[in-house]
Amino acid sequence: MTEATETRPGLDRDASRSVLAEAARRRTFAIISHPDAGKTTLTEKFLLYGGAIAEAGAVKARDGRRRATSDWMALEQQRGISITSTVLQFTYRDHVVNLLDTPGHRDFSEDTYRVLTAVDAAVMVLDMAKGIEPQTLKLFEVCRAEHVPILTFVNKADRPGRDPLELLDDIEARIGVRPTPVTWPVGEPGALRGVLDRRDGTFVRFVRSVHGATEAAEEVVGPDQAAAEEGPAWREATEACALLDEVGADLDVKTFLAGESSPLFVGSALTNFGVRHLLDAVVDLAPPPAPRLDAAGRPRPLEAPFAGFVFKMQANMDPAHRDHVAFVRVCSGRFARGMVTTHGTTGKPFATKYAAALFGAERTTIDEAFPGDVVGLVNASELRIGDTLHAGDPVTFPPIVSFAPELFVTARNVDTSRAKQFRRGLEQLEREGVIQVLVDPRGDPTPLLGAVGPMQFDVAAHRLANEFGATVVLEPTALRDARLTDASTADVLVGEPGVRVVRRRDGALLALFESRFRRERLASEHPGWRLDPVVGDGGPGANLGS
Ligand code: G4P
């Protein structure tokens, strides 16, 4: 939050104040988890507690009769997962909460990473029985690299799970973030009695709500009553908490905001237990939007004229309207629908006549937005991921770094009469950041597609067929490792077995190897060759991923 109370020259004092006040009410975060840990369930419960839905059961329709709120692609429905990111907005305790959904599939995808560039905090959901899982680990790394503060929710505490002290050790050892439990389970794993709230020592009894469709009743009792009623279970919990006190595992806002510690809550999303604690923590602990640094490292004041950046592109979300939606995170100022902004990359005016708030598959037109909010700009085909839009003083936010692709397939168009559609489809998918299209500089017409997670290829093939009528066959390759190279190195690499040279959209040449080991050997044998780490095609920045 900015402490600035002065207004900027030329800006109306009241307008500035209102932008600052609106920004201070915003909490923009994402839920990240390994599939099955309970992200969908928790999302739905947040909406229930935020009053956005009257009864749980709407987000992920179990029987397929009700339309799922965050499922809009046929593929999502087939697989029962959420691939596209949605933005859900609701109010809670007079705060505007923006919950950005992240793809929930097993493979890490760049889409999730980009969502994390647009949030101010993240809620990490862990399954109490499983703890840290592979996907969780990668997402934590991304949060750390982006300095995103993380709240941890240990879910499924109603079921048998791991010893919670062991879980804490595991979190700290594997991700290097110190968990600081705010609530602690009372009762053996599998026989949950409730939680001890370490902030005031009270006992919150676990009451099962009927299927968790409505808010859980909350019964809070003092420590003496808890000791009398819960006996050994309470004693064990207080002993564990004394241990936590001793090691200093206490809530520490400063280290939380720095991404070094993570306030931890225990609960059960299915039965709504602990959901309110967590949502209160989102409002009370997660930071409001802060001035975002521009490409030169200067903060853009929140009350400066409107500026935002595109973190996601999505085409054809609505099959009835072949449209492109650019999701823009507002960083400063007041966004007003219809305002003419400047597209930072081209310097051209960009009109925002069609601005929408997207709630799952439903769209409503929005008239204004403030820092922390996400605006969906419809018919935004000229925008790209990472682009800045601004009004007033120009600003360019740093480009969104893309990952070095780690998997490559050849994409063969089955029906040559659909060559144009095939090409157009690939261009579109690349623009949206679904896959990278890599072409042979020597003229082989079959492109290679590059991605970080295999699911990205499935999405590409599905969309090429469904949206562009181009059926493709994707053939796996043994290539695994990409390096930036130059024309002279490319010339000598062409003769090397197990190596391919391709050209990226921005013209850069990439050398692809079957293994890192092979590449390292070639590099040590030929120190003059240029084989540099791949940085995102957007420009400078760390290369997360390699
Ligand atoms: P995800 O989005 O992270 O993939 O997870 P999701 O919420 O879909 O939850 C995965 C499974 O875990 C679901 O069961 C869900 O009901 C269950 N679950 C979520 N939270 C809790 C909890 O607190 N306690 C218990 N016991 N279970 C929980 P499912 O059998 O796969 O689906 P369904 O038939 O219940 O929909």
C-alpha cells in the first residue's frame, strides 16, 4: 500500500484519493495447488463466503447438468479440469477480492506462471495427507522468484493425514519458506476435533456442515473449556503449540510479505471448516496493490493515470463470438470503459469500448476498475502478453519472462487444403502463449512446437481442430534442451547428430539438443560456439525454468 497522501500535479485531489482508497480495499490473489488438493472446492467456498454464490455446488457441477462457472472449454469438461484462467471478483468485509484462477492440471504450464505475475499474494493449498507434491514445488519456486507472499492452507484435515509437525518440517526443508501456523489441529489425524487459534488461544470446534453447501457454524470456546471438554487432544495440541512458540514459528507479517515465511491455516474446504479463517487472512494479511515497478525499476504511483499490463490472452472463449480477450491487470489509476489508452508497444491509441468483467464463462460489462482489478478487453487482437496500456504519463512495465521450452513436437497438418487455417491457428496460439512455434530456417515446412508442459500441446491440437478446422498430428521428438545460438554456430551444428536448429518468432536462432549432457559436451569441446541460456522472447529477465 502506498502511504502517499499528496496528490500528483495535474490530478484532481479527490480522484487521487478515491483511487488510493479503492486500491487499499483490493486483494488480488491466486490459489495454487497440486491437482486434487482442493483448489476448486476452496474457490467455491470463498465464493460462498463472499456471497457471490448462494449455495456451494455451482462451480464444478458434479452431474454435468448445471453449467460450471469456471469451465468453458469442451476439453476442460471432458477432463474435468480447469485449463483457462478465470477471474472471480466478490466483496468480503467491505474489501474487493479478486481471485485469479490458475490452471489445475498436472503439468506445470506457463499460463499459471503468468497469472502469478498479476497477483499480490497466493494461497497454497496442500492436501494434509500428501504435503508438498511436485507441482507445488515448482509453483513455490515461481512465487519466490516473483516475491509473491504465500498463505498456506492445509486442507482435508477431516481425513487421516500426516503428523502436522512433520508437514511443517517438510515445507521448510523442501521450499525454504518458514511456515508459521496460525491455527493448529486438535485431535489425531483422522479424528479432527477442531483447531487451536494461536492468536488468542481459543478452540474452534469442528462442526460438519451438511455437505458444506452453506456456511459452517462456528463454535469458539475458551482454553479452559476446551481443556475440560477435549482432554488429551487439547493437551497434545497445546504442547505442539508450545514447541512452535519455542522455535519462534509465530506469525510475522514482515517476513510473510517478503516471501520468507508463510502463515499456515488448517481446515477442510469440503466441510467449510477453516474457510473463514483463511478468507479473513486474505483480507487482513495479504497486501493490497503496491506501486508496480516499470521496466527501469521506477515505481508507478497507484494514483498516477491508468496503466496496466496484459498477462493473458484468450481467443474464442465464446464459440458464438470469435473474439480475443486480453486480460489486463490494472496497476495504477482509474480505468473507465471507453477510455482511449496508449498501447505501449506500438505507441498507437487503443480504445477500450468493450471491457468486460469475466465471471467464469459469463461476461458483464464493467464501467470502471482500480489497481488490483483485472479487466477483460474484448476484441483486442493486436495486444500481446506483456504489453502495457496506459493513459497520461507513458510507462512500460517489464516484459513477462517466458520459460525456456523443454519439450518439442513436430506439428503436421493432415489436410493440405487447410494449410492457411493451420498457419493462422498456430499464429494465434503463439500469440496467446499456448505454445512456441519454431520453424526450420532452411525451409522445412513442418514446424516444431515448443512448450514447458505436455498439456500445452494437447490444448494446441484441440484448439487447432475445433477453432480453426485444422487437424494436426503431433509427433514427439527426443529434443529436450534449448540454447540461443548464432548463424555461424548454427552452420556447424547442422551436421551434428541429435541437434536441430530452429528459428523463433522474434528471429532468434535456437539450437535444440536431445540432452543437456550432450549439449554440455559439445560446448566444452567447442568453447567458441555460442550456446547461451534461452531468455524469454519478451526481453531481459531471469530465465525461470532452465
Ligand atoms: P482440485 O481443484 O485441487 O483438483 O481439487 P478439488 O477441489 O476438485 O478436490 C478434489 C477432491 O478432494 C474432490 O473429491 C473433493 O470433494 C475432495 N476434497 C476437497 N476438499 C476436501 C476436504 O476438505 N476434505 C475431504 N475429505 N475431501 C475434500 P472427488 O471425490 O474427486 O470429487 P467429488 O466427487 O467430491 O466432486
